Amino acid sequence: MKSRALCVAGVMSLTLAVAACGNDTAQDNASPSGTKPSATPQAPNPASTERVNGMKVALRVGDTTTQATLTDNATARAFATTLPVTVEMSDMLERELYGALPEPLPVAEKNRQTDYQAGQLVYWPPGPGLAVYYKHAGPPVPAPGMVVLGTIDGGLDAFTGHDGTAKVTIDRTG
């Protein structure tokens, strides 16, 4: 009987220890900046499963509009659900316009790359940033890399020669 009581006491102690581990405080959940991450899970957006391979989007810079064709990956599908979006972009390294998106997008590690080509529309997760490469020049993109969202169909000159910032609005066509 004594050993059974010890066993029950041991199980109860273990149960309490596990329960205490699951009862995190707001401080335990805080990020290094001290903000608490969102605890509300996001419901999957039905549009995020929509295939976007070949989907055309319009990119408007000032009075000029050009098109891009999206690539079919999870990040591009998530990006398509955010459209229309306007991003304030600045020239970076005389090869790209770059600006921060309002919210991060999901990224699969296998889709990341550090090389780029002129004409690519890419997502850089640490930003979370959006970039349009108008020229291939300079070093590769630093780790953890970026995800190609699509390819600009033509008119890369719309993205060059901006002093300061340029507002780029991206929306689905048709």
C-alpha cells in the first residue's frame, strides 16, 4: 500500500510539473524586444491555396505600369492574397528597389536562394522585404536568402533612377 501511495504521489508531482511548464507567463513568451507574440492562430486563407503560376500582376511606379508573372510557391500564393499592396521602395546598391511589406509571408526553406537575376520580384524574409531587381550587379543576397515571387515581363526602366523613394503599387490584373 505504501508503494502505491508513493507511485500516486510521483504521478501527481509529474503532472503538476508538466502543467507548470505549459503555464508560461507573458514574460516567458516575450520576444527579445519585450513584445508578446500573437497567441491567436491565423485561420488558413482559402486564397492561399490558389495556384498562382502564370498569374499576372500589375506594378505601378508613378505614371508607369508594368506587369510581372508570379511563380507558383507558397510564398507567392500568400503574397497574392495581400494584393493590392503599396510599398514605399528605395534604391539599394544601384541594382534593386527595396521596401518593407506590412506583414511577413510564409517561407519554405527549400525555396530560398542567394543568387538573383535582373527582372525578378523577390521576398526577403528578414525585412520582411520586397525587392525588384532591375540590374544584376554586386554581391549575392546574404543568408538566409530570398524567395522569388515572380518575373517582371518588361519595362525594367520603370524601377531605375529614383532619387529617394518610389511608391510601388502591386495588384492583380484582369
